[in-house]
Amino acid sequence: MQSPATAEAAAPAAGKPQQQTPDVVIETRNLSKIYRDFWGRQKVRALKALDLEVRRGEIFGLLGPNGSGKSTTIKLLLGLLFPSSGRALVFDRDATDVSKNERIGYLPEESYLYKFLNAEETLDFYGRLFDMSAARRRERINELIDMVGLQWAKRRQLKEYSKGMTRRIGLAQALINDPELLMLDEPTTGLDPIGCREMKDLILKLRDEGKTILMCSHQLADVQDVCDRIAILHQGELKELGRVDSLLKVQDVTQIRAQGLSKEAEAEICALIERNGGKLLAMENPTWTLEELFLNIVRESEAHPGRRAQER
Amino acid sequence: MVVEQEVLPFLAWLPNALLIFAGIVVGMGLVGLFVGYLVAAVRHGPGEGFYVVAGVLNTGIPDLVMISPRRTWAMARLAIQESLRNRVLVAFGVFALILLFGAWYIDIRNDDPARLYLSVVLGWSNFLILILVLVLSAFSLPNDIKYRTIYTVVTKPVRAGEIVLGRIIGFSAIGTVLLAVMCLISYVFVIRGLDHSHTIELADLADVTSGTGADSTAVVAAGQSATRTLEGKSSFNAHHRHDVKVTITENADGTKSYRAVADTQMRHTHDIQVVEGDEVTFEIGPPHGALQARVPVYGKLRFLDRTGRPSDKGINVGNEWGYRSYIEGDSQARAIWTFNGITESRFANGLPVELTLRVFRTHKGRIEDKISGEIWLKNPNPAKSVETVRIPFVSAEFSTQQLPIPRKLEGVDAEGRPLGEIDLFADLVDNGKVEIWMRCAERGQYFGMAQADVYLRAADRPFFLNIAKGFTNIWLQMIIVTCMGVMFSTFLSGAVSMLATMASIVLGFFTQFVTEVADYVIARYPFFRRLFELQEEQGAPGGGPIESAVRLFTQQSISTDLDPTPANAVMQAVDLVLMLMMRLVAFMLPDFRSFSTVDYVAYGYNISGDLLAQHCAATLAFVLVLAVIGYFCLRTRELAA
């Protein structure tokens, strides 16, 4: 089997700053971050000369183990951290330029929201930070609360919310300004499987609306499900960059899926493979993923309340 | 009341204040740039550091100018909601408790209960509101950073300036509402606390008319009116009773008219209405005179010593606090106040002089006897050589006595020859100036006075306005503390910024003392003596902190000079720099002692508009400077670090 590391060579050449094209929403040039202590001594080199481009309309995933520099990259792009060297550009502006925030939405790793506000007040507060009229703000708040399914709890203070509910309202605040670029830090953490599915569907829907999404996650399945391109970071360095489909494609293995074949037909296919010099790796019935099974049960239960799930 | 610093008219004060403000702003700007460059140079290297500082300035100045009121108000609303949901109203409960139970502890037998009541309500309001805004402002931003809620805020198009200003406005708004309610409650508490009444029975009054009985009847018979005077005491209420004097005038037509007055006890008196019916009864009005706002006109004080030679100060009788000077009795020593702006329109009925003298006795005599003195007016123009006859008085120690000087007086010339009746404005006032001279008449006894101890009571202002002005001064302090708390919290943790703000408040209360301590060292250097206009005697032996420590450990006396070694020279230079910095810090901090006008209200003096205007201007200056420092600190801080 070939290593996926050889995939796409379309990434920008490292260390060569170039003029940002209109299609490039995020660009980092030689971006490095060193954490220092009070006395200026180096503690951690969190990011090493990262060169990255995120293009308009794509879902870009940042992957890596803990401490690989994913969150640092997002924080540098948001201006929450300042680069030790190199540059981070968002919409062709420096990441520390506040005006870029007009066009971005950010969902942090945990929903860092004011617990003493209720859902409506939360969205109203964040809405006021944008140039939105009161009427537009009200309309948008209603839309978003509907979208994240919290109409029933919109008057409750966030301190009474469950983790999943807080994530939902966190997502709503990230979308309050209808942003062109969304930065999502671990978007599915804390959500139940239905919430995860909805989040992933929403991410895809937002992409279809022409928005750009940058997300980082440990949930590799989620990344695989939604991301167009991914970058894999390890110990602050970029290890891999490319399209998910081409990165994951196993070039020399062919998979055939068919329905309604008899045992004889299966034996014939095996013989055919052998005749052509191929090697049969597996022939078996596929299994559902646990997520698919769970979602099917829940859907069925909602359609027929009280009935026990059918045996499969 | 002690008035250590003269209050200049606002417009006379402003130019100098603006100059100092500009100096501080420029100085702090330069220091800020230098420190900013040093930090940037350490992080990014000397060349790149320059560009970082230039970048911060380049984006910072437009950021500050283009502050959005909408976003600032959103941040302010958040601060208000945060305070309310964090049970800020508990402060109210504490205030209510203090008022409920405080009344038990107020010594209502005191001579001046109004002063006690006012000191309590103003003092506690001041303390509570400062503590409240201190906690609110110092912990809010650090908590946002600690719990990372700041991430979702700064990733919106909010400028650091709007975050800082929004918090200042929000917490100030909360404090303002709380303080306004406290002011209202205080006013009602004081008025109700002091309210009381007495009763007077006609039967309890004794007739003290001279020549009562047949004489008066005879006068009435002759077709004229006659008067009778009754005297007695009112009932004992609120720990005192008043002496009452009733004058009954029997008119020629047989009708009687009554006039009743009560004397002044515990700084107040009552109006008495006489109700004539089958029986004569008295209706006693509410107390008045306890709550007042006198407008004093202060003069300039100078002295003549015991031989009659001019001197800046009188005698120091051994008090360390040199606020009051003393004049010797039965000698040529005089205290002379020169008053300005004395016009007929202001003082048509003469000069309402009020004085609060101290007495220093060198022999006991009869300790209950008051010490006598003389006071007289003099035309300040020596060519005119006109003065009034000497008006004798006895000192009422520790309390303010009134000594109204009528417009028409007997005059004498410089040699004491009588000039007949003279007019205050025609003969004694020269270009709006008049002098009040005072001597102590008893040998071996001394009168002590400060400039503010003798004044002309030009008018009275409404008391409610004065208490409102007192609370306005508390409000101004609250604004400064809020700004300080928010400013410190942009770069320190919550607890540390609260400590830093508290330290600034404490230093602010003792700026004078800190400056004096710094001057012990600074005044030893002739160059700095000239620079800060200090006297050589303001220096003290022993040196600054390092030198003192060295002397302590090496057991060297503070009166011996150290050996002139290079090490000692360096040590003393470092001490000097430290003391100069301490003086500078004390100079820049708000002088909270001057902001505190509780005494004005409590002692019944009007808070002058000039003083209030100066405090408002100074507060505005602090708000501007602290908000800008807060902006740059937050702007250059890595919030996710």
C-alpha cells in the first residue's frame, strides 16, 4: 500500500511569500510561535514556520495530536496570540487587525460564554458588537435560536445549560454576523451523535452557501466526513497537506460493492480475480457504523414512538 | 474645620493644572514608548522592535479616535448585567444595616449631632462605594481572561479601547445609581434622625418683667402698649431642652400679641408659634440651623510678634502639626486677616464674622473661665489711619462663635483719638479690602489660629445642595477608582490589580506624607532644593531606604556622615533616584484627601463651586489618562498566552 504522504503537491512552496489571490482567505507565511516565560526564556516552540493557504468556499481541517499546534494556529489567526515571527493574514489583513473580525465567526474549543446571560441576551450582546440594526439583530437571533433548536430554553441563563446546549449557543454566536469565514475549534466535542451529525450537516450546508470553514479536531471520522482539505501538524510542524479524498485513496486496491449476489456468483467473481492475477483481500458483508446504527434507531423511534427497534 | 489648602478660583487654577497635565502626559508618553520599545526589542530584536512599536502606535491612535459608541455601550451593558447578576445589590443591604444599627451608636448627646450623622452617612457611603467599584472593576477583566470569555469578545470587531471604556462606563453607571440612592436615603436618614420637638407649658414660664403688676396696668390705661417677658425651659426631648423667652405685648385696644423664641442648643433652634384660644398654647416647629451650608469668605492671615514686628507665623506652642500659630496675650502680638472683595452689596448689614479659636494656657487660673481678647477693624491703607474701637470677646474654644460687626461703629485714629461714628464702607474699606485685627488680652495665655479660623459668613446655601455636592465628590472618587481598577486589570490578575488599586488609593490619601518623606533625602541636594523650592531644613539625616538599611545593619548613627567612598556615592545616588521616583508617583496620584469633602458637609460649610469644578476637571484628566493606558496595555497583551 502506498503512503498517503505523497499526495497532492498543490500546496504553496514553503517559505516563499507570495501575493494573496482573491480566492485565498487565510494565508500564513513562515508563521512561528514560541511561548516564553516572564523573563523571556523560551518555554515551548509551539509552531515552526507554518505555510498554509485556505481558499474560499472550502472546509479545511487541521489535524494533529495534543500539543501539535492546531489551537495555536487558530489563535494566531484570530489575533489572540501574536506571532514570534512570520505573518498570519486573514482576508489579506494582518491577523491582529480587528476589522477582519467583521467577516469571521469563531467557535472556541469550549463555549466561553457569559454564564449569567440567557441565550437571547448572549446573542443580543454579540450582535451589538457588529454593525446590525436592532430589527435585524432580533430577526437574526430568532433564526439562530431556531436553527440550533433552543427556542424552548432561550430565556434560561447559560449556567443552567448542559454542555451540548452550550455548544449550540456557542455556534449560534459564531454565526450571528453571517460570517464569510468560520473558525471552529473542536466543533463536535460535547455533542451527542445526533448533535454531531447536525453539526457536520450544518458545516457542509454553510460550505454550500459559499462560506469558508477552518476547523481543527481530534475526531478523525468527523474530519474525514466533512473536510475538503486537511493539514496534519505534529510538534508544531506541518507534516501533510492535501485533499482528503486523494490523501485517503488507496491507489492499488479495488473495492466492489454489490447487492443481491448469489453464492455462485460470488465464487465466480473470486475465480475471475484469481484468473486476472489479482489477490482477493476480503469478501464479506459490510457492517453499519455505530453512528449509522444509532441514528437509524433514533429516527425510527421518533417515527414510531413506543415501538422497540426492529432486529436487523 | 481645617482648611489646609486655599481653594483657588477655577479659572486661576486651570492654566497651571493644564500645564502640569500636559507635562505628565508627555512624560508618561515618552516613558511608555521607551518601556514598550525595550519589551519589543527583547522579544523581537532591536530593529524589529522598532517596527512593532511603530505598528502599535500606527493602529492605536486611529483605534482610540474611532471608538464606536454602540460597541462601547454594548460592553457597558454587559458590565452592568454582570454586576447585577453578581449580587452587587448586597452592598445596599450592608448600607441599610449600617443605617439601621448605626443609629444606636451615634452619640446623640453630642453637642453637634448633625455633624455626627453626616459624618456617618457620608463616610460609610464613601467607603462602601469605593470598595464596591474596586472589587467590580479589578476582577471583571481578569475573570474574562481567566475563563476565556474574552476569546468570544475580542474575535468580534471590538477595539481594546471599547472594552476598557465600556467597563469603566458600566461600573460607573452601577456605582452612580447606588450612590444616588444612598444619597437620598442618607438625606432622609439625617433629616429624620435629627427631627424632634418639644413642648412648652405657659404655667412653667416665670414672669421676669421688671416692674410687673400695677405699673403695666397704668401704662395701658394711659393709652400705650406694655410688654411682659416670660422665661422658662422647654420639655426635655432628644437629650436637651431649650431656654424659652416669651414676650407678651398688651396693646392699647386690649388685645395681646405674643412672640416666643427658643435659644440655640446642639446647634439648632426652633420656631415657636403662639396659638391664642381659650388658653394660650405653643406650637414648636422642626429644628433648624443644624443642617447648614455656610459660604465663608476667607482672608489672608499675617502676624505681628510680641514686640509688634511683622512675622509670617505666630508662636509654635509645641504642636508638631504647624497648622495653627499662636499669639501671646497682653503683648504687641497680633493676628491680622486681610479680606478682599468687601462690597456694600454683599455685606449691607455689616460683617458677619465667625471665628474658631484655640487657646493655649501657660497657667491654669480658673480653668472654666474663658480667655478674653479683642477684635477690631482697620483700614488697610496706612494713609487713612482709621480703625474701630476694640470689641472685647471671650473665646469659645473648640466651637465656632459668631461675632457680627455692625456697619456703624465708633472709630479711632492710629493714636487712639476718637473719630465719632464711622461707616464700614465709607471709612474702613479701601478698594474692597478691610483688615480684622485680633489680640489676646490675658497675660500668659495664647490664642491659636489658622487662616481659615476667621471668616466672613457671606451667605448660606441650601443644605440639600451641599449634601448633593458632597456625594458628587464621592462619585468623582468612585470614577477614579473604577478607572484605576480597570486599568490595572488590563495587565494584572484580579487580586493583584485590586491590591494595586488599593495601594494607589492609600498612597493617594497620603501623598503629602509620601512627598515629605521623599523630601528628607531630596532636600539634601542643593540642585533639587532649588528645583522643588525646598528649604534645607526639610532634609533629614539618615538617607534613603538603602542608606538607612546599611546604617541599620552596620550600626552607624544617622548623625555621622558616611565615608566618601565610591560605593557610598552610588548608594546615595540610587537612594536619590528612588526618592525622586516616589515623589513623582505621589505627585501623579489623585489626592484623595482633597477629594474628600465629608468635613465640609458635616461641619456645615458650603462646598465651593470652584473646588467642585477643580475636582471634576482633575477626574476627567485621570479618566482620559487611565483609559488610554488601559487601552495600550490590553492592546499589546496576548490574551490567549
